[in-house]
Amino acid sequence: MSRIRAAVLGSPIEHSLSPVLHRAAYRELGLDAWNYDRFEIDEAALPAFVAGLGPEWAGLSLTMPLKRAVIPLLDGISDTAASVEAVNTVVLTEDGRRLGDNTDIPGIVAALHERGVDEVPAAAVLGAGATASSALAALARICTGEVTAYVRSRARADEMLRWGERLGVDVRTADWSDAAQALGAPLVIATTPAGATDELATAVPAAPGTLFDVLYDPWPTALAASWSGRGGTLLGGLDLLVHQAVLQVEQMTGRTPGPLAAMRAAGEAALRARH
């Protein structure tokens, strides 16, 4: 039986949980011929890697710094990927085309939906990096009111305002020094690096709403632990990883994994093994 290949690319890539999640999905679906690897690939090495993909390849997952760099190498991208100029999924079709999509955006929406968060009247975003643009795109689907982005510089503020205009989201910006005010929003999406929100842990309100902290290692963050301790609804980076990976598996294999429990359990076990 010939092997069918898929992989995650990025730099650094050792920390990626994608192989764990995709392989768990393959086991659940009985796809014994499928293999999923990881490759340390930077922007300079990406064109040659993509050019060398043979007919045995079904798809790629992409992490930083490749989500924008891959776009010129593709035959087309979805409207979702185009909306944030970022591709995290490449499907190689039988007729040789390379098509890009972004499953982070619907992954955020699906993870929130799983926790009963289908619509919110307002939201706050902590940070203004690449993940923040995906968060805004997701909020365009579920937030009926204003989104406040808390950022550290004028340049970042201007960037978030541009993304809001492009995505049709009513965005206002605020300085990071006022980030504690974000915690009163019905939905808070934290897109910042490890440690950046630790200072906010003591400012969690008595009856918090929903926090989606996109980190998964270390977990829980100080903010996430405080949020959960006060009874708020909490989602973490593993929730996003699982939901976006399910969508990738669907696109690459044409099959839909069943309950997410197997993939989530595999991810949790891998994280425990690191500590």
C-alpha cells in the first residue's frame, strides 16, 4: 500500500502538536496509509520544499513564519485566507493544484460554539500580532458590537484599525496600560506571547465572561488560572489547535473525524509528557 503524506512546516517546529493531533485523527478514521510529519522550514527554504512535493503528498499545515510566505507559491487561496492574508492549510489536489486556506478563523468560531458562545455584543482582543487578525476575522462572524484591541504601540493600533476596516469589524484601540479594562468584556481573546498577560491575573472581575487564551504551553497561564478560579468560561490554545486541525484533516483526507475527544486527549497527553 502506497503511503500518503502530509506534514506541518515552520520554524521553530519542534514544539508543534500538529503531528500528534493529525495522527490521532488518522487512527480514528482507520487511515493506515497516511503519515504526518514535521519539517523545520524557514521562508528561504519554503519555495524549494513546495516545488519538490510529489504526487504522494496530500497537504501541508503551516505555522509561523510561513503563513504569508506560502501565498505566492499557490495556485489559489480561499476567501477566508485572503481576508487576513494568511494561509495555514495547503491541499494538493489530484490534478496537481496547490490550494490554500485558513482554518484558524473557523477554528476559533467552532471552539467558541462548542462552549456555547455563539454571539456576543462586544469583545476585547489582547495583542495585535498575526493571531489577532484571525481573531478579528472570527469576531466578524459572532460579535454584533464593538471590539476593543489593547496594544503596545501606535503602529500596532493603526494595524488593528486597518484590519477592522478590511474585515468589517467595528474596532477601537486602547493602550496596553489599560488592558485590565478588557477583562470586563463578555469575550476576551488573548493573542499575546507567554507571560505577557500575567500582570492581569489579579484584575479578573468577580463574575468574568469568556476568555479564549490562544496559548497552550505553558498552560494554564496565570490569567487563565485566575479566570477559571472565578468561574469564567475558559478556552485555551489546545481548543483552537484541535478545531483547526479537524478542518485540516477534513480538507486533506475528505473524511470527517468523529468526536474530538481522541484528538484532544492525544494533545493533552503530549503536553503532560513535556513537563
